[in-house]
Amino acid sequence: MNRTTRIIRVTLAAGALALAATPALRAQHVDPRAVPARPALWAGADTNSANAYYLHGVQRLESNPPVAAAAFYWAERLNPGWPDALYGRYAALLLTEPTRLSDYMGMRSFVLNNAEVQAIDSLALRATLRDPYLHSPLEKKLWTTYWRTYFREATRQYEVSAGEEDTWLAAVMFHADVSIKAWLDYLSGRYGPAADKYAEAIRTEHRQLTEMRLQLGRAQYLSGDFARAASTIESAIAGYRANDQRDVVRLYQSKAVMEFSRAAALEQSGDSAGATQAYARTLQEDLAFWAAHRRLAQRAAEKGDEATALAEMALTVELAPNEADLRYEHAALLMLANQVDPAVAELRKAIQLDPYYATPHYLLALLNDQSQVVPDAIDHYQHFLDLAAKDDPRRANAEQRLAALNGTAPPAAPATASAP
């Protein structure tokens, strides 16, 4: 066995499928529970724009993960509950320490039980609860860094020259299992081919079938095959139950999350009755699963069932009391039910939870404006304008009303106070 063949085999055993030539990341410890300073954006950037901070995080993810993590943190503060920003911070924090990332991806219990890692995991859970099929383009960067780190550890005894790397990488790709090729298609957003390869892997590889069925279901959903995705995920859940896997290690891979994912797929397929049953099964797995209560509230509101919508949303904020966006959604439902005082209380709570959240100020400004409580209307319009992004479509009305209330512009009727 020659040297190149030995390294190829070591690399295959390690599962390394990415660019070994990419410069190694230096470990930079960041406490995920600490509030980071706002990173400086580029000249002329809108510092009230969640999108600007998100873009800054994407641009810095590989070169400076701590700065990226801070940027994603502030993107989510400006747009509370944004799944992409939550996942971005999750990925960036894991990338700050490549060795820890390798242990994390390898499901090492001493890492998964670490308090800081569990705080990082909670970000992925919060993103998943809002979008169970979230597929961030940052996921590929996260995995390629893991593979790269694993490659270096596995080939440490060899001197890897730049000229040999392409040959080894091509060989690794050629010899990869079909399930790995399916995963690479999935990471690259090629969901249809990924689903085909996962189906082939399930037929031929006869290992890790429950995990592959779950991933197949995700690929089917993202390719638009919703009914088949629901069926596949149901099969994966049955596999977990048969194996008595009552506790999946990572928070965002629980059976309640899987049931929730299946319910969402049934909804998208048009099977409303099946979705209702699936949401009920989600709550059987975990009665405190707030995302299911939130979706039940939304479905009830869509059907005009005001009482159920309010009851389910009240449960949602009771179970997730520190999520500013959920407080705002509750306020919106209360407004539709003409329960103004409770709605105002929820808007104030949203602002208390996230002082950088512009939208509650706008609704409070409209409410006070319509009630002719001029000082409070002025205060909330000004707060909204101080916090809102420059391209926020509500700025024009806020500026017009603020000027009218301050007597610097002709009077005009305020906009209707309805939650956007």
C-alpha cells in the first residue's frame, strides 16, 4: 500500500470530504451567554438593519467567527426570532473552537453536556421551533470546517503537500458512500438529487436507517414533495421508537421536533386533518412544546376561531415568556379581538425583553395617536424611527405623523392601528 493510498483510506475513515487546504481556524473562546458588543459595519451601512448585521456575519464567518457570532446576535436582536440569524450565531459559536466542534459533531457526551455547548444548542432549537425545515447556507461551512479538522487530525503523521491534496480529495469523493454524496447534495441545496441518493442509500447501505430516513424527509420537503416527506418522517419516528431512542442527544433533534416537522409537512401537503393529529402527537411528546401551540393559534386565527387562537397563543407566551416576537404576535391577536389593554401590556413586555425591537413602538404609536394621547404617540413614533431600518416601509407614515403631532407639518389622519 503506497503513501497516497494510506492517506486516502485514513481520510475516508475520518469522513473528511472538504478542502483540507483551507487555513486552520485558531481557537477563540466566546461565552455564548454573554452579550457581545455591536461589531462595526462597513461605511454607510444601516446600523438599524438586521439584514446588514446578518450579511456582516456571513462575510466574517470563516475568517473571524467571534465577530460573526456578534453580528448574528445583533441581527436577531433587531429582528427577534429570525431563524437564519439564530442559526448563524449557532454556527459561528461552534466555529470559534474547531476542536470542540469536532467533538460536538462526533457526539462526545462530555461536550454535549457542557453548559456552554447546551447554550449554543438552544440557538439551533429556537431556530428549529420557528422553521423546522430551515436550511441555512451556513450549514455547509459548518460541516466543511468539521471535516477539515477531522482530516488534519487523521493525517497528522503525514506531510501533506499542496500538490497532493487535489488527488486525495478527488479519490475521497470517488469512494464516498452514496449517503455521503446525498449529504453533500443536501448541503449544496440540490434537494431533489439528495432525496434520490438518500433513497438509494436506504435501499443499499442498511445502516443508520432512521437517521437517513429523517434526512430523506427533509430533502423531500425542501424539494416540494410534502406528502412523501410526511410519510418518510413518520417512518423515521417509528424507527426511533422501535430502537427505544427516547432521548436524542441534541435539543433540536427530539421526537417532539420530528412530530412537529411531520405536522408542518402534512399542512403543506393539504392534509389539514392529518396535520391537526400530528400537532396533537407533538404535544403528547412534550406538552410544553410552545411551537405547536403557536401554530395551533395561527391555524385557529386563519379559520376565524378567535377563542382558540387566543387560548393557544396565551399558552405559547406562558411557555416561552422571554421571546419578544411571540409577545408581539400575542398582542396582534389581542388587537384583532379588540382587547386593547392586554395588547398594550404585551407590546410593552416585548419592548422590555428587547429594547432594540422597533415594531412594538410603531403599533403603540398608532394606538396612542388614534386615542389622541399625543405625548405617548410622539414618544413611540420617535422610538420607532430611532430603531427602525432605513428601508422600513412604515417610516414614511411615522415621520409624517410625528411632524403633524409636533406641529411642523399639516395635520393628517393617523394610520389604522392594526398589527402588520
